[in-house]
Amino acid sequence: MSGRTITIVGNGDVAHGAAAAIDAADLVIRFNDCRSVGKGGTKTDIVAVCNTGRPALSMLGGGRWKTSDAVRRASEFWSVRSGAKFGAMRADLMKTHPDLDDFCDDYTIGFEAFARATGRRHRVIPVETHERLDRDLARFAPAPYVVPSSGLVVIADILSDFVRPGDDVVLAGFGHGGWEWHPFAAERRYVEALAAEGRLRRLDQSQSSDFAQGA
């Protein structure tokens, strides 16, 4: 019996030729405002959200995110950040990054309420995934960082707790660049190591761009 194709689509560039392959997947995961929709197809089963800080407040604070086509299609929402972990980070961040004073504000309850009100499933990626990912990234000598990107957290979660034998995990729209306090250089090396081990693959490069931005 063949496994599923699980495609994780970041918010970076995806060329026109990738849309059909993405939409043909058994499961498609997108992020936050799902900027990948369009060139990256339309199928959306899970929307993984940054459930703390300004991104969360922006998504929950108005109707545009809640009524977008991708969010309407989704059957599940995953809150990427563990409230317990991010709450524990607050005191140290106030010393090292005082400009991130609202970074750990937790809006998980808002996403839970939205999912419940619309008859969808909601889950929070467990703190164990974050801790394991920090340990794994240490092998790739990351520069000082605040947290891994949401995209990498979801990749780690899929590979550790979700994938089944025979599943094909495919990435598109990951350029490993963006916010300065994500360890993108180490994240790229980590993903390439996973690809070399055969645990995931990038969407055929002939079908997609060079992935200028990550999730």
C-alpha cells in the first residue's frame, strides 16, 4: 500500500509549474496568510499559524484572514508555538531583545475558538518538538537566534509525530530567508541533511523557483 504525499508549502516563490503537483498531494500544509496560494496551487488542508505576537493579533484581529479562500478550505489549524515555551522565554527576551516586548503574547485561545466555531480541528505543536529541534539545529552551528521559523517547526513536527512509513514529504516555497532572528543558514543546512537522508525532498526544481523566501 503506497503512502501519502504530504506537501508543506512555505510563503516563498513557487513557479507556475508547481501548482498542479501541489494540488495533487494528499495533504497540503500552508502558513499564516497562505501567500503561496496562486502559483502554489489552491489545495489547503492545514493552515499552520504563528499563534503569538503581532502575526497572531493581525490574523485574529480582522475578518480578512478568517474569510480568505485558503482558510475557508482548511480542515485543521495548527498553532505552531507552544504557549508554555514562549511564556518561559519572555523574561530573557525582555533583557536581550526589548523591542520584542509582545513576541510571547499568546493568542492560542483565539485560534481554538475560531476553529471550534467553524467546526474545524485545532492542535498545538508540542513543546517537545521545539526542544528537539533546538537540539538538532545545534549540529549546524546556528548564529544566535530567537526561535526557528514556523516552517521548520512544522517540518520537524511532521517528521517526528505525523509521518507514516511510505509517506513522501515534499517541500515547496522554502528559501530559508526572512526575519533576522530565525537561524535561516542553519535551517537550510538542516533541511539539506534531511533530504540527503531521504526523509524529505524539495519539489522538482524544474517545476519550481529557487525559493527566495521561507515560511
